[in-house]
Amino acid sequence: MKNYCNKINGCVLAACIMLAGVSCKKYINEAPISSTYDSKFWTSQQSVEQAAVALYGQLRACLRQDASHFSFGDLTAGQFTTTYHGYWNYNTIQPSQGSNFSYVPYLEGSHKNWSRFYQLAAQCNLILARVPSMSLSAFGNDSTARNKYLGEALFMRAYLYFYITRVWGDPVYITKIYDNVDYGNIPPVARTPEADVLKACIADLQRAAGYLPFSGGDPNKEFRASRGSVYALLAHIYAWLHDYTNAHLACQQVINQGGYTLEPMSSYSNIWSDRLSQENIFSIAMTFNSNDNNFLNAGDNSAWSEAHFDFFSVWLKDSVIDYWNSNCWVANPTLYADSDQRFVTLFYPINASGGDDAGFELMKYANFKYNNPASKQQPYINNNLVLFRLSDIYLLDAEAFAAQGDVGSAVQSLNHTRERAGIGDYSGALDQTDVMQEVVNERGRELVGEGTWFYDLIRTEGYVHNLRDSLGYSPTRVTEKGYYWPIDLNTLFQGDPLLTQNSYWSSH
């Protein structure tokens, strides 16, 4: 477990340093905070605020590493191809290459190693362990203020464990903190069945719902956890477990109580830009900020700087952005009708060049600035990463209805995004399988490039067969959960000899 826990509780100290403009990176590999410092840190609301803010920066770093968030959720789903065989070497991730997740040269640290998420887990566990014992006077005698931080940590812990589960399957589930007494003596820990982990995540979120308010659709609050993001995450976890009754109830909380509204098609791109949107439920800030000391000191080299060119640059090349990118992930958007306004807004046709096939560039993340505008040098992507938004929840609710056989209600929920896109209401057969397939396809159209569609294909495999029919997965690979990534035992097993490989990849 050394790789997961005993060098990372020092990230609370890093929260303070991060805000002062110094990278947290080196502190991740330091020993835990001494008990003396620890007792001095947890004395004020300001300190807790710093620790809570660090949660979001740490999650940003986790998702951004090697653009893994997009390759996990998008490249594996067959909507994009890349022929670039350099450092990124994503070709073996693509369905056209057999989705051989076991062979990803140079990407073991981001795609097969989950350690970075346990740095975030340690931060959550530390907040949950320390804040309840703090004097209420530190929070102005306001229990609501104190509980808000507990709600954020509970939400974040549930989010990261659900994320691990959808990528690698059974996690190593850690909820305790490791202090100086345990340092160097942490016992190996086996993987926990995903059903047990998700049950614990649901319990965390049910607690968090009582601690956090709805944001009322205030776009300035989309970067912190709220009751809306709690119920959005609950809806996804319940759907993953095929508990569609509770998934629907959670969706309804977001739809009816959250205060969110769909962005009009005329300003659709606002969803991902720095202009904010009342559709967004939870986002990670990734826009350029001239006051970001981490960026000013280290630019793209800082894991803690808000703007990072490399994360979003996989979608763009020289035909759009005047820079060094000669390759991008090329889309073949076959799910869209020509009349679909999303197709018109989101995709830019490109010719074959730089080793890429002809196709389309995705323009969701084409908002960028130049640090040197006159010479168009040093571009910095100026977009936010949206993790939950209202259209996602409408479509997840449609899925819940369809799974339960209520195709009429499923179509009503489905039509919210279809009508906005200008393609009209669903007019196909009112058959459960047909409606579920259309819901899955609509999620592919609406949420393209948002790191989610591959999970949709996995989740609905029992109702439609996209993994088999569209991606060519064998029945054995589906039943053995070969859609989960293998873990890097060469690295992780050294710290935890109880770890086992995912069953499918043990023999492939």
C-alpha cells in the first residue's frame, strides 16, 4: 500500500503551498505531515478551505494526465481514430485495433496505474477525519459551514472510487488515514468487490446530500460540489448497478430541484467555454488565468496550473490552431443527421494530413488564447472540463425509463436534447430495444468528447449490444469484463502483494 497512502497525507500541507503558487508535485512523494504540524493546521476554516480547494486541483491533475480521461471514455468507444505512433501511441486503444488495453507503450503510468487517485483519496480521508473534531468556533459557530466541507470530501471520495471502478474494476478501497505511527508499516490490502465499493459510495453520497445545498443553477458554483452534483453522481452509480428505479429518483432530484436549464443552441458552446452555463452541474476549471501563479511560474510544466495545452490539444491540429500540432483525434461522426445543429456547431472538416485520415475535428475545446497574441505563440486552451450537466441527466433518466419498459416516458426525456439539436422528436418504433438504442446513440451525439460514451456502452450492454456489434467484443470478453483496463502489476504489486490482475487480462 506504500504506493497509495503513506507518502501522500502531506498533500494537506501542499494545499497551502499550491495556493501560494508553488507546485505540489514534490510533496506528493514526501512522508506524511508530522503530528505536530497536523495539529496546528486543523485550527481554522481558512485551512480547511485550502484543503478543500486542493481536492479539485488534485482531481484535475488525475484526469488530465496523458489525456487519459478522454482515452478512457472516448477513444475506446470508436468515435475517434488516431494514426499518431509517437509518444502517445494511442492506436492500440482503438476498437479498430482490437482495443488491446494490455499494450499501451509509454502510457502505463496513466492508463494502467491508479496511484494518482489514491493521493486524492488520502486528501478526502484526511478532511473527513480531522474536520469533525475541530471546534465549531473555527467555523463561526456555524455547523452548516463545517458540514459543507464534509459534504465536498464525501462527494469527491465517491466520485474517485466510482471513476476507478468504471476504468479498472474492483478498487483497493481505503477510507482511513495513515499517520506517522503507520508510516512504513502499512499492511497490504486486497481489492474490494466493486459492488461493495459502490454501496459505500452511495452511503457517502446520501450523507453528502444532507450537507450540501443545491446551487440553484448558479454557473459560478459549478466548480464546487453541490447537492445537484451529489444526485447526478448517485444517478450514474445506480444506473451502473442497473438499479434504474433509484437512478430515476436521483435524476428527478436534479431535474426538479437543481435549478439547471438547458443551454440554447445559439449559445451551445458556452457549456465548455469560460463563459459558464446554467446547464452545467459540476465542472473542473481549466481556463487560462493570468493570476494563476502556478501557471506564471511553470506554465504547462506545472501539474497545478489551471490551463494546460496538452490535455485538450488531442482534439486540435494546425488546421485550427496555429501551433506545432500536426495530428489530432479524427472523428467520423456517423451518429448525426445532416440537420443536427450539434454536427454543424461541433465538427470541422479536415483533409488527410500529417498521417491522419480525412474526417472531422471536434471543436468543443477550440477556445484558446495565446500568451503572445501578436506572434500567435504559446497557445493555452481556455475551456473547462464538464463532468455533469443537465442534458446528461435527462438522457440518463430516459435510459432508466427504457430499462424499466416505460418507453413513452423514455421518449419524453430523450426529446429534450433532440429538440434542442433541431432533429425533432423521436419517431422510431416504440420498442424497448429500439428506444434504448436511440438513447445510447443520443448520448453519443450529445456527450461526444466528454469522456463518457464508452461507459454508456458498457452499462447498457445487457439491453443492446454495442460492445459486441459496434466494437467487435467477443461474448467472452464481455462476460469476463474485458472492457476494464489491466492494472500495472509491475509497479503496483511491489507495494501491495495482494493485488491481482483483472481476470480477462490475466490470459490475454
